[in-house]
Amino acid sequence: MGRVICAGLGPGDPDLMSVKSDRTIRNAQHVAYFRKKGRPGQARTIVQGMLREDVTEYPMEYPVTTELHFGSDGYKQLMVDFYAEWADKLEALTEQHDVVVLCEGDPFFYGSFMHLHTRLQGRAEVEVLPAIPGMVGCWNSLDMPFTWGDDVLSVLMGTLPQQDLIDHMKRSDALVIMKTGRNLPRVRAALAATGRLDDAWLVEKGTMPQQRVAKLADVPEGDCPYFAIVLVHGQGRRPEAEE
């Protein structure tokens, strides 16, 4: 009997992957990964050059290619069917061998693998290898401390209704806003409404060769990169400088 091993890949730079994930991926004979139809997939791109020559690959292609509102019944049903199908396939594969599933960032931090993990309980042996979350790589690319003293950090999804974004932004000091892409205009408007737009940064493909860092206020309105995070630093209590 094999196992499903989900290897967290970290923020994008292969050098920031854990030693255990690196070793597991290089030794894997069967590798699965999420991707959008017609694209290689970010996870697969990260491990380029790491896989064995005799590896068998299982691209798990999402049934939709855009982020719809989380309350959309059509979107939810498509995704439920997709995860159910792949849970069945992975369970069948583990009857003969291990399968390594690649996951950007940390698998248990908004990772797509969580939906498979839930469905595989009691059906297959599952191991998850933790990793540095993508947001950590992004805020380190800004070379500034992100939270100070008693700052409250909120991680928000750009898919939230604009008023929800505004309410959370008002209550928090430091902000991480994920799932931007086509939702970026709503995020920008919410930051402007709370007086925080001028403090916001956009980090696209953090820690990767194509990394881009820019003040969000300077990014053109129509520029909505999918693989990007918006960051607002905390400004909390700081220790006095030593004399």
C-alpha cells in the first residue's frame, strides 16, 4: 500500500523549499499537481529540473479558470466534483505506490490540497510536508519588518465582498490580501476607503525570477496579475532605540 504525500513547495524559489520536500520530490516516481487547463502550472514550474527521468505525472486540471465569487453555486459544484474525482483517483493509485502531490506555499494555509486531504481521510494514508507560506516570501522581498509589537495581522481573500474587506481592514494593523487577480479593483477601492491605499504594496511572483514589487497606488488600474499578493505593513509598538 502506498501513501499520498503532499509536499509543500514554499513561496516559489526552490531554494526555500524544505530539505524533506526536496528529497521527497527528487525521489518520487509518481507526481500529481494542480494546474489551469492549457498551462504548465506554478507548482510544476517550481520543480522543473528536480523530477526523475522516469517519473509519471498526473496534472490535475481545474474545471474553471477564473476566480468566481465564493458564493457562486455553479463554481462550488464544479469544484466539489473535481476534488471528489481526484480523491478517488489518488486513492486508487495508492493501492500500488506512493503519490507525491505538489502544493505551492504551505498545504494547510489556503492550499488546494486541503480539499483532497479531507476527502481522503479513512481511505488512504496521507502525509503533509509543511512549508514557508507564500506571503512570508512576499513580505521578505520588501526588506522591511512586517509586524511590530502588538500589531494585529489579518489575512484576507480578494474574493470577499467589498464591505467585508473594508470592515476587516479597519480592525487590523498589518494586512495580507490574497486571491487578487480580477478582484484587485475591489481590493484597491477598499484600501482607498479606509485610507490605506498609499501604504499598500503589490508583490507579484514573490521570490521567483519574475518577481515584481510596486506600490499599489502606482500600478495601473487594468494591471491585475493573478499570482500576486497585496501587503500593508503594521506600525505598532516598537522598542525605543538604545542610547
